[in-house]
Amino acid sequence: MATVVRPLQPGIYAPIPTFFAPDTEDLDLTSFSSHVVRLAKAGVRPLLSGSMGEAHHLSHAERVALIKAARQALDNAGYTSVPIIAGTGAGSTRETIQLSIEAAEAGADYSIVIISGYFAGALAGNRQALKAFWTEVAEKSPIPVIIYNYPGAAGGIDLDSDLISELATESPNIAGVKLTCGNVGKLTRIAATVSDPSFATLHPRKNPHAPFLVLGGFTDFILPSSFVEGHGAITGLANVAPYATAKLFELSEKSKKDVTLLPEAQRLQGIIARADFTIAKASISGTKFLLEKLYGYGGNPRRPLPPIGADAANALWAHPHTVELVRVERELSGKLQ
């Protein structure tokens, strides 16, 4: 049986929420699988066990179960070439490597790794230690590794563009970076490095199907990032509005060659940027609430994360930014009501 090649491509990726049974908090794999396929139909690829997926609340066995469920759901729906990115960051380098090995064995194609912020006081200012972490993980991971730069979930640790560029040039099994720091200047500098025509020749990847991608962590700068040779985004908003987010990336890329498309790309970017700002403030519980309203599944986060309050939920659903996003999403998905 031939091995299926699942390239890591520019575009939109969604950090998939992990859904739980309301009484037991056991994994709800039925809702999870349905959601992964729903996004794939819209052209959005899955990232499992990330921040939105409550990775910190999951056991090793649960992470494996999610990867297997996603792969089976995608294959059964005919999306055999859609890759799976799995979050494998943990408290230690040792456990991160172990999770990466387990993810690969379960069927993940790529991993995304954040450094633990528990000892941020010792790590944040130690450039050598930070570089050594991703270097060793990449060397020992059986699948390509994406750097996850998210200061808010890493005790304030924020990698600069020089360090990320060094890792890109020196570690051939590193396949990209997700910038949830939201720093567009940093994205521009890294993209300038890896998009240089000489980069691929001088610094070939270990996996030829995994070029170094520079991905934003929000949807509010997809259009400008395209114009500096960024590669899309890994964004929680794509769970709520996959068609709109995918359309924005498509228009952004096409606008570089056809400027007549730029006004529509700018209009859609404005709608999505406002919605991203509003919905992100409601965090995981807000996204799950919106999924419940829109698709009939969502539920609550695992404790100790609290559910969204009733007043906050109603305000989020009625907010003009949410209303406009839902209208556009329904229009683009052919489900305008």
C-alpha cells in the first residue's frame, strides 16, 4: 500500500476544540469528528490538541485518540490528503519528544510545539536554552515540527525574529512558525528570510513536503501578511467561520496578481478582523458557545475553565461583529437564512 503524501501547504488551519460529554467530561469523539470534516469541506485543515483544544487538560491517551479519530473521519469523508497537525508541547523537552513520537505513531503528519511557561523566569532571558529546546525536539521528532510562539500561554516567553530565523536555517526538520504574538513586523522579517529564492537551496527541509511556513495566529492580518509573503494563519475563528476565513486567504493571495480583487479582500478582512477581536475576548468557552448555536455541538471546557456566562453569551451572539460574520459565513457556505 502506497504511503499517502500530505504536504504542509499555505492556507488556513483551525485549532480544533476538544469536545467533552456534559456529565463525565469524557471525549465526545462524535462531535469532534463531525467538526473536523465540516472544516475540511470548507478548505480548512485541522490542528489538534492546541490551546483551543485544551491540550493542557488532555492525557497522552486522549491526544492519541483525537488524532486517530480525526484521521479516520477525514479518510472516511474522502479527505485522505488533508494533513493533521498535532500539538505536542509539554513541560519538559523529554515529554515533548515523547508526545511527538506518539503523535506520529497515531497518524499525525506534523507537530506544533510551544515551550512551557512554568519556568519562564529561568527560560525567558536564556536564548541558548530556548534555541536548544526546539533544536533537540526537531532533531528527535519523527515528524516535522512547527514552532508555536504564544507568549500568553508560555509565561510571557516571546521568541524574536532573529531566533526563529536561526532555527529555520539551522534545523531542517522545523517546518514553520505560528505567531500568536500577533507581531506583524516579526512575521514580515521571518517571511522575508524564508521567501528569499536562495533559502530553499541553502537550507533544504528534511521533509521536502514540509516547507517553512510563516503563519499568523489571528485572522485580523491575513491580507497584509499575504503581501509580505506570509503563508496564512492558524486561527480559532476558522472554527466558527471556516468559509469566510478560507475565502479571505484566497482573495488575499489572488489580489497580489489582480489588484481589482483588493477592495473585496479589504472589505472581508475588515469584517473578519472585527469579529476576531470580539470573539477572541470570549476565549474557548465563547467559541464553544458559538459552535453550539451554529452547529448544535460545543459544550463547555474542562474544569477548571468556566463556561461562558448567560449574559456574556447573549451579548456575544447579538454583537454586531458576530452578526455580520455569521451573515457572511452563511452566504459563502450557501446557507444564508
